[in-house]
Amino acid sequence: MSDTNLTVQVGRATRDVEVRYVGDKQQAVAEFGLAVNGRVKDKVSFFTVVVWGKQAELAAEYVKKGKQVSVTGHLEEQTWEKDGEKRSKVVIVGDHVQFLADPRGTGTAKAVSSDSPAAEPKKEDEIPF
């Protein structure tokens, strides 16, 4: 049996998206924070989310501090050295990001994934059930 690395989190962005371009082809990579409420009252988990390519550019456009976001992806450990000390953190690499409508506002939900760069949600009368 093989191991599975899958996470699904729904929370609110803790900061605006930071986008940078890397490599020879200048591929976009975006990073933002995500706060997810736990099952226990007043228990909040904080994550760093990383998305790549067109998805990163769309995240920069739609994800703003305080907005609700659903992220499906996998966990990845990042390591680096600072002042001679090894450091690491685990981040969520977003494979599918959905920008959720804020029930307090008037936004519409949008979904973005690596295989569907700008999927629009179906209207209620288009849903087959």
C-alpha cells in the first residue's frame, strides 16, 4: 500500500498574496497565510499555502486578507539555513484553490486548479440533482 499525502483546508487568508517569478521561464509562485478554525472553540491553526503558475496569478487577484478560501493540496517540507542554523517548515502546496463567497458580502465563488485555470461555479438550475 502506498502512502497518501492529501490535505483539504477551509479558512481565511491571514495576509494578501505575495507573488514572485522564478526560473528561466519566469513561472509565477504565490504564497499566502491561511487560518483554519479547529473543532475546539478558540483553537486556530495557521498554515502557509504555496501555489504555482496561472493558479498563482489568479490567487494574487482573488485572495485578499480576510477572504474565505478552500485549499486542496499536499504537504511539503521546506528546509533552509539561516545564520548557520538549519530551519524547516511544512507548507500546503495548493493543487486546487477555491475562492469562496463571503456570506457577509456579495462575492461569488471561483475555483482554480492546475487543470482548470478559471472554472466558474455552476448556477443552481444547472446542477443535475
